[in-house]
Amino acid sequence: MAAVPFAASGLVNAPGVANAASDSRTETSPYSPTLEARISEIIGRPVFSGATWAMRYQDVGASEPIFALSSDRPMRPASTMKVFISGTAHERLGPDHRFRTRVYRTGPIARGVLKGDLVLVAGGDLLLGGRVQPDGSLWLKAQDHSYGGEGVEPVPGDPIQSLRDLADQVAARGVRRIEGRVLVDASLFRQGEETTGNGSVQVSPMMINDNIVDVIARPGGVVGAPAVLEVTPQLGYVDIINEVTTVAPEETVLPLRFVDDVEHEDGTHTVRLTGSVPLSAGYHTLRPYAVPGPVRFAELAFAEALRGKGIRATSDATSSIDPKAMANHRRPEKLVAELVSPPLSEAVKVMLKLSSNPHTAHWPYVVGAIAGHEHDNPEAVYEEMRSTLFTEAGLDPHPPGSETGLYSPDHFVQFLTHMAGRPYMREYHDGLPIMGVDGTLAHVQVNSPAAGHVHAKTGGGSPTSGSVRALAGYIDLPGGRRVAFGSFIEKVVATPEEGAAFQPIAMEALGEIATAVYEEETS
């Protein structure tokens, strides 16, 4: 296909670039004609007709871009915003920060009996569950269970393994029965609800299995039969009424939905699951149930883990923690068990490589609470920290459009350039998905020369205003050179189905543009 002039794409007057409608475009452009032609061909494809593009690619440390197009245009960055969250976390807590989940006793231990309560104190560790593998690595396979979908698997292993590890330590202290209660202290920060790209999330200092109950639905034996459900972890926290039916393969499959969620006095829930699955060999789909009560969920999980170690224990939904009274028990001599997380630089990979929205919703609270020394409003503390980091990067902390979540490629490139000079740059860079290798970029430009050399955060979604795709990060060049970039596309679509179909095409195009820059700069 012949190169399409930029005017044909509706994108002209990019900062520092002559108007594409002018015949002198090639003569006045400061960019490589070869690179311009390749990018022009990509964005001029019929599938992108009517789309809005904005991008900037610039050598770290340089004052002028390798290529820019409408780079001051505020765009919807979607999940590429997570590079700001990760940067703030690295800056304020440090890449080596580890979160500590501790268990305290409120009474003495006599002849195997704890004459008091056993209290699990949340420390902001978002990896409690089975995600940390026996060799210390993290399970980071996309697509993550927090999104669900056909063929998606839960995190492998025991979803309450972290609590079983703590229960082992309790048993090693000689505890065989707890005379009091099993409680969870989640006073690190106040709990709240956040709306994310895949639904509402209850944000809490206590997170077990990403605060998700995994529900896998498989077809029944015949058309019309109920689906077969597998629910993990089975803790008695939620009773799922199965209203999912098996339909013929050619029939329309209805999405799985949780409806009529009822909370009982003991903090447990009953919910109906509706929808259908096709009668197809080997078919399954995962629907995550987002836990509405993380503290109660953790209490039941910890009591189950203790019983698994032969310790008689009960939890009581009517009990609550008095933070001031509990502070008197948080003393070294009353510490019964402790679990230390992997470093922050590893923990953020769930948010970055898998683009987990539940984790994303939690990070501002965690950073604000810990760096702000358990301030009453951790979100406000985090926002102040992020604004300070923007200012340190020479950026307006509240640029035009940011009030509605819009940021320009220029903003991203300047932020990423600032990050490149920070002492934690290696860890920050390595946490990002790698094109053609892992995370949400695993299947993008797999066989291109740039595969393995682009570390960048993806973003996407199909809001009512249009289908959005975004990519922001670094291109690593031979000799240690590094290009910072932000690249965005948005297109109005008629239906959600059209938007979903557009997503992988647009992301592959963004990967192609990164490859074009890589090849141009290495030729």
C-alpha cells in the first residue's frame, strides 16, 4: 500500500511538524522520510479511517523527538496511566520495600490454648494467596483471572497458601486451640469502593487471592442441563445459586452474570449466577466473583487455614477490632507469625504486566497509607505524592484535560524521561510488559526485530466515546540508548462488538510503529 499523507488521516499540524497538506511536507519535516512513510502507511489503513492518533518518540536525554504527531493532544491513556502509579510507588516506598503481614495474640498461651484472640494484621501485601510460586517467582500469565473469560484459569496452587504458611508458624508456637476469636485488623487505611474498567472493587488493606472467588463454568452433559460449576476457594463465604444452562454450540451464549447478591448477618453472601455455556468438549469460562467484604473473607480463610493445621479456631462476624486497643498488642513479645512479601518491584508487576484493575485500585491507598504514615486519607496523600513527582519531572501536575483523565504523549514522554534518571530505573523498566515476550504484550509483534526490546504499558477499552488503544514506555536500542514514547489511538465505533474487534488490530499497529522506530534507529 502506498504511503498515505498525514492530511488523509485527519491529523495535521503536529507540534514541530509542517502541515501534511503542504507539498513541502517532506522538505520541511525534521523526521526520517523512511520512518514517516512507514508510520503513514500504518495509520492510513482503511481499518483506521476516522481514527484520532497522537504520539511522540524521543531519545531519553534529547530535546527533540525522533517522531511526533499531535503530541500535545490530550488523549485517553486507559491503563497506560499505571506507569504513573508504579512510578509514584517506586519513588515513595522504594523498589526494595516489602510488606509485612503479622499475626498477634491478645492473651497468653497455656498448654496449647491461646487464652485470647488471634489477630491477623493487614500490612498492604497484595500478593497473599497462591500467586507467589514455590521458587519465589510470581504467576503472571495473561489473561489474568481478575478479568475472567473463556479458557482463563485461576492462579495455580492453593488460593489461601499464604494463610496456611502463617498457620504453620502459629502451630509451631504450640497453639492447638484458640479460646477467643480469629480476627482481621484492617486499620492500615479505611476501606472503600473504587470503580475500575472491569467493575467495582472493594479496596482493603487485606487482599486474599486478589479478593476474588474464582467460578469456572463447564457445560453439562446435554443441552438444557445446568452447567457444572467449580468454585475456589471454598470457604463458605459465598453460596452461588447455579442458574447457568448448557446450550447447543450454534446458539447464542449469554454472558455469565452475578445477580441479586444478598449479605447475611454472619457476613456471608448468597448470589445467583445466570447465563449459558455451549455444549462443547473442553470448554470452560471463568467468572470472577469480586469479594464485597474482604475482612470477613480473610477471617474465614484464616480460620480454615488454622483448622487445616489442627488448630481449633472460629471467627465471628459480630466481632470487630478496636484499633486503639489493638495497638497495645502489637508488641514483639506478642508476635506469633509473620509473612514478608516479595519486593515492591515484583509486586507491581501484577498491575503492570497483567494490567490487573483490582491491584491498580489498591496501590494508591497502599502507597498513601504507608508513605503517609497511616494518614486518615491515603488517596489524598497519594495524589499529593504523584503531583509532586510530576512537578519534579518538570510537568504541570494538573495539565489541561487531566480533570477528565486525559494526558498527552508529551506528558508521558517527559514523565518517562524523568523516570529514566531515577536510581530505581532498572526495576521500574523491568516491571513493564515486554513486547513479544510477556504480559499484555506477549502476542504483539512476536517475530519482529523489536521483540524483547520494547518495555511498555498497554492500555485499552471501549467506552461510549470510542475504542481506545494506548502504549507508553521504552524502546531499548543497542549501545544502551533508550527511546521514551507515548502512542495513542481512538476511534468511534458503532457497537461494543466492533470495539472489541478493533482492540487487537490497534494494539498490533502500535507495536508496528514501535518496531518501525526500533529498525530506523538501529539501521
